[in-house]
Amino acid sequence: MAIIPPKPPRGRGAGSNPDNRYSDFSSTLEDDGWGVLDALSEEPGPRTTLGIDAARSVISFNRSPDVPFDRSVNPYRGCEHGCVY
């Protein structure tokens, strides 16, 4: 059977979410001739939603002695690229 490569989601920056090396489970799509994958590919893409957050800054400050940096990007501001994390 032929392995069908997954299509990246339209309108999103992250096109994949590969398994990490510690993952116990992985999956691949295979065409078994039932036409199920054709039906799945006809679904409309996910809609973008906007939400309001209360973050005051894009930069988060960290004053912990066990972390080797004191500034990072506020994850609740995030990015619009659709990063997978």
C-alpha cells in the first residue's frame, strides 16, 4: 500500500508536528482503498480565532536562580505563525 504524505494545513505557519524521539506512539496515513482519506481532505481548514489576553508585555522576566536567562517571549502573546508547542 502507498503511504500518503499528509497535507500541511492551509493558512497556518506550522505544517507538521513530528514525533519526538521519546514518543511511544507514532502513526502514518495509509490508503487502504476505502476512500476515507478523500473524505478527510475535503474538510474546510480551521478558522482563525482571536482572543483578548491580559498580558502587559511581550517580554516575560524571570528571576529564578536555576534558569540561565532572565527574559523570554511571553507565551501567551505568542506568535501568529501557528507554532507547534
